[in-house]
Amino acid sequence: MHAYRAAILRFAPDVPAVRYEEDGLLVVGPDAQGRQRVQALGPQRDLAPRYPGVPVEHLPGRIIAPGFVDMHIHYPQTDVIGAPAEGLLPWLENYTFPHEKRFSVPEYAAEVASFFIAELLRNGVTTALTFATSHPQSVDALFTEARARQLRLVTGKVLQDRHSPDGVRDQTEQSLSDTEALIRKWHGVDRLGYAITPRFAPTSTPAQLRGAGELAARYPDVWIQSHVAENLGEIAWAHELFPEARSYLAVYEGFGLMRPRAVYAHCIHFDDEDRALMRATGTVAAVSPTSNLFLGSGFFDYAGADRAGFGYGLASDVGGGTSFSPFHTMRAAYYVGREGQTKTGLSLPPQHLWWQHTAGAARALGLQGVVGNLQPGCEADFIVLNPQATPLIARKTAQAASLDELLFALIVLGDDRLVERTVISQAKLASGA
Ligand code: GUN
Ligand code: ZN
């Protein structure tokens, strides 16, 4: 066992309310399997006497916080960040599909996987739900790297058997048997999880979507991830291809692809029936504000989501998204929340923004009590923030007169420079790992 003394930020279980210890103690130790978990957290003066002899690392002036959870990102698009296009569909055709072809080469995939994970950690992201490409070897490359680093990570082979160029288009039967083989190989190994990953309805045949839904029913604790209602051109295309469906979202419902642990990126252009369907099926949204602003897709309707009561959390959506930094994403989420021309504009409280990228995102993924918070029992994934990281952040945080002012200063001015250290829960692994 060992302990860290610093200011500590965490959340009450299941509510977006920060509990902040000015002078806190975080006690970490192994569970029966040897995995490092939070053993206790509280004011250091109360807790320290209960753990005599436990070595304490003192981090004066620093803030410990839960590692961030990124609900939607594309590891193969690490090098696609910043590719300009008229909108989603030309961006896919001109930049993304040509680039993703390269992941048929395992060595190339491995190099990008290694960079990607290092970049997540540098930015304080300790759990991610990420797309791979349609090549099974791209999945093997990322899982191998994540396992070596002991990261909690979920990914899956992209399914796209039509309207996709040679080199990324897969074949229906083969794509489904590859998916099942990858589930059996990787799901539940150490901290890894599998996600059945139809790219989006327009690039899958009904047969492929049906097969994906059958796998989702056979493996109920596997995740599902896709995209929906991001861009008006995309939506018109989905309606042309699936004219019988009530809405674009309803296409997925028709194939058994809406359930708990199903995560849809964007969810911008919804009506109230779509929102009710999200809630009724336990499906959640990955809100991707930097991507939606960069690609000109639109503005997620927070008030609409809360009215219907469906779950959501924050995501970078790199490479449509412009940054790995959760601070950039929280800031963009604030701007998107404020937009009041196309939907109700809100001023989202900083505690909500932070929750959406940690405990709230974990809850949306079905990982509450596992990651995204520092309650006793959680896996010990956390970050150490340095509010002295830049002159302006130091000046602004020193003047903060309340917790909300402190959090807002970090969200509005923060980036990777704030993250001094990222700690990943380690375990003694079985042989062969
Ligand atoms: N829709 C289908 N594929 C993609 C993708 O790679 N990125 C985004 N943002 N939307 C998509
Ligand atoms: Zn995406």
C-alpha cells in the first residue's frame, strides 16, 4: 500500500457534484488479484492516523483527479487531425478512408498504436473507447499495446462492407467471423473489452448490420459503437438507403444495435422520438464537440438529452476532433452548450463538464465504480495536475474564490501542460502477459 497527499478532486457516486479535499490523502493498494485500487480517500489529517507505516508521497500545490474517460476516438485517425473538408462525407472520402488503408500493415498499425496510447496518457486519458480500422490486424496491434501498458481500453474492427473504397471495404461473412474471433480472443482479457463496430449505417449492408446485431445479442457484455445523426448530408443518405426506417437512429434499433453498452457518436440531429428511443433502450451518446465544430456538423442539444433522460459523456473524436486534450474537449462542450440559435443555449457548470469526461462517461459505458472516479474500490487510474503549469493558469487559479472558479480556470486555460503525471493501475499479470 502507498498513499498520495495533495488536493484531491473526485465525484459523489452517480451525481455530477465534485467532492474536493484541499489537503487530501489517497490510499492505494492491491486487491486479491493484485490490481491496484483506491483503498481510502479523505482529509489527510483524519486518514493518516488510520494508515500508520504506509509510505506517503507528498505533492504540495498539486491536484489529484480521476483519469479522464474518452468515449469515442479513432486511433487510426491520429494523423488525420486537422484535415479540412466541406463536411463529413468529403472528409471521409478524401482523407480518412485513404489513410485508414494503411492499417492493413501490422507494423504500421503497431507504430501508430504505440504513439496513440502515449498521447492518451500524456493528456491524462486513462480509459478510451476507440475505433480501429476494418483490418483485424489493426485491432490486434492496439490491444497488444494497451495490454502491455495495462490500460483499460475498448476497441473493435470496423464493419464496412459497402460504399467504401478498395482497401477498407470488408466482406460481409468474413467481417462477422473476424469480429467473433476477435471477441473470443480479446474481450475480458486483463482490462480489455471488445466493441462491435459498424462504421455507420450507410457503409454497411442490411446483412452486415443484421449479423452485427446477432453478435450483440450473443455477447451482451460486449460494447457496440457507431455514428449517428452527425451531418445533414449523411442523414439524407441514410434515409435513401433505409427508407422504411422511421429515422436514421431507428435503423440501428431495427437491427438489434441499441442496448446498454451501445455508444453512438454525435447524436446531434435528433427529434424527441429518437431521444426517447435512446432512453428506452439504455443506449448512450458520445458527445464530440471539437469534431462537430471542426467539421461543421452542428451542436449537441444538452437540454433535449436531459429532457429525455438518456445517458451521454464527452469524447474527443480524433481525428474529426482536433485534440486529445480533455481540457480542449470540455471547453468546446461549454461553447456547444451555450449555442442558443438551433436549440436551447445553456451555461454548463464546470462540475458537470468534468463529470461528463470522467465519472459520467464511465457510467455511460457501464463502468461506474470501476474507473472515472476515486471512490474506494475504483481501479487506481488517476492524474496529477499542476496548476502552476503556465503563468496565466498559476495567476488565475490563485485568484479562484470558489471550487467552480478553480475548475473553470482549469477548463478554460488548460491543456496537456497541466497534466504532470498519469498513473495507471497496475496488477501482477499471469504468465504470458
Ligand atoms: N461517420 C462515419 N465514419 C466516421 C468517422 O470516421 N468520423 C466521424 N466523425 N464520423 C464518421
Ligand atoms: Zn467518430
